[in-house]
Amino acid sequence: MTQSEQENNHREAGRRDEDHISATLREAACEIDQGLLVIDADMNVVFANPPYLKMNELPVDCPFTQEGQPFERLLDFMAQEGKFGPGDTAVLVAQHLKPAQERTNFDLDRTLPKGGVMHVTGVALKNGGYVYTFNDVTDRVAEQQRLDRLVQEQTIELQEANKQLTDGIEYARLIQTGILPNRSFFETHLGDHFLLFRPVDIVGGDFYIGVRTDFGIYVGLGDCTGHGIPGAMMTMMAASVCRRAINDTGVGGPVAVMMAVDRIVRTNLHQTGAQVGPDNGLELTLCLIEPEFKRIRLASAGLESFVQSKGKIERIRGSKLGLGYGRQATSAATLQETVLSAKEAERIFLSSDGILDQSGGEKGFGFGRRRLVEALGENVEKPIEDQGQALLQTLESYRGNYPQRDDLTVLGFCPLQP
């Protein structure tokens, strides 16, 4: 056998192998569920499998899907048959021909004119050809749409529930605000003052009171168990109890009032001697301003207060025990009254523990008593309203990005001012 004959035989064997591989691939492509359309670099059809014909509602013997047919003719036929939806035929053909001509890949869902959704991808081949794949995703899209509708319905329900909850909380805020004294009370009876009242939620467990009596003016600040709605419910009860105790025992001074509050809260919450179940109560500071005697009588249960005297901020210690708690001994034995003269008490500051516990700084430590005293002390020469604003700015700067942890209330006022 000559060398030429050997080369011919080798080429013939190669062609047979290529034909075998091609036939095998075509047969495999006919068995898959995915539609497949292949065109060559000259924009002629190379192969279209049966699923492609079925998905596009083309006849099995469609002449435009035969090997060697111009791809543009196939697109023109499909456009005229309405398979690309309404529109100018030439424009539709150009739109569908463009990715193959520009050799750009794409991936999209196509809604069919007669209903259903087909997922189509186009991929440029290295030999200059182009391959399209088609998948019927009607069921998948329908399921996704069902889930989207379900999510939308649930979102609407959640929004409505949230609105009802928010409306309820807002109404609770109005009720809670209604039990607190108007700012006009402080303006009339205390004169210059500042009030920082910032519940961690819309409503909270802090409250303040102001009561005018025949024997003086009571001013107080309380911090009830919890915050949010539970705390607000406690404040409504606690504020009412405080006013009742002031009316009944206020002539005896802050300690007498607090002893009455402790007793009434224990009774109202059925916590007398209770060792199990919830244990609710409050911390409270009360001041009795007696203009006739030019003095201020002050007592605290579970809270601290501060006095500005001769330009310095001093701490007034209170009892460590709160009021009304069933699992602790009565605070009556530990309550002590501090009496300040008009000269000693230039300004008085009542505070809940929210400001002391507020996280901030580089390490997230609480704001603390030292920073509170420093912030007040740096502004003793300023009007008390500016002193309060400076305190708030110092607190916010220290807090940074840390969330507010607890209800926060600070009341500063100038008792017995001329």
C-alpha cells in the first residue's frame, strides 16, 4: 500500500470517527428534555432537537430547521407565525438574531404568546457557532408567583398587625402622657428646669410626678420594673399610687409617702411575702419643697439624686432597696430623709438608672455616675436648660452607635429660686 493510500485510509477513518461522534451526540441530544438549537459561524442551522420543535410548536419536518438552512429564515418564519408575540416581523427577527451575530451570551425567561414561560440561554461557541437552550419553566414560575403572592399577602397581614400594635402602643403613649404632669406645672412651680424623658420604646417604665399641696410641692421620679408596654402599665399604677400616698400621708414627708407606696404596691400586686412568681416594683426619688421653711426634704429608694451646691455637684445617696417588691424586706427601715436648705440646694437633679447604665465609649462600658457628675459639673455656670442640653450631647457622644439600653429620665430644677 502506497503512502498516499495510507493517508487516504487514515483520513477516511478519521471521518468515520467524526461521523460516529456526531451521530452519537445528535442521538443523545434527541433524548434530553431540554430544547437545543445549534447554528454555525455562517448563521446556518446545524441541528435542532425534537424538544426544541415541540416547545416552539414547530412541525417535526419543519424545512427551516433542517441542517444548512439560514437561521434568519427560521426566525422570519417563527415571527410570521406569531411565536415572538406582536410586532414588526423585521424588527423581531433582528432582535432575536442580534445575540448570535454579536456573539453575546444571554439568559432570560420568555413569556410565550399562548401562555407558559420558557427559559432561554444563548452561548457563543469557540468555533464561531452559537447554541441556544430552551427549558419549559412554566410550573416553576407559577410556583414562584404563588409563593410571591403568599409572601405579599403575609406581608400585608404583618403590616396590618404591626399597624394595630403600633397604634395600640401610640394610644398607650397618649394614656401614659396623660398621667404625667404637664410641663406647665414645672414652669409654674419650679421655674427654670430641664427634663430628659426618653423611653427606649414608644412607652416605657419611667415616670415623673408633680403634686401641689397645702404644705409644699412634691416632685418625684420613678423607675418601674420593665420597659415598653409592661413598664408603661406599671407606671400608670405607680403614679396613681404615689399621688394617693401624697394626698394621704404627704404631710409627713417623703419617707412617709414612700412607706405608703411600698405597702400599697405590695398589696395591689399581691406580692406581700411572695417568694414565687413575678416580682415587680419600682425605684423612686421624692422631693418635698417647703417654701415656708425654705427647705427641701428628699428621700430615695433604689435611685440616686444629685445636688448642685456652691457650684459643685454632690451625690445624695438613697436606700438600695426599691419599693413594692415581694421578695425583699420592706425598705422602711433603710429609708432616710435628707434635708437641704435653700442656700445648699442651688439645683437638684433626679435620675433613673437608664443614663448610668447606657453603654458607650470604646469598650461599651456604662456612662456611669462619674461621667454624669462631670457633665453636670462642667456647666454649673450655664442656665439649667443649657446644662441639661449639654448633658444630653455628652451622653449621645459617648453612646455613639450603641443602642439605647433602658428608659432614660433626668429631671433638673432650681428649687426655691427667688
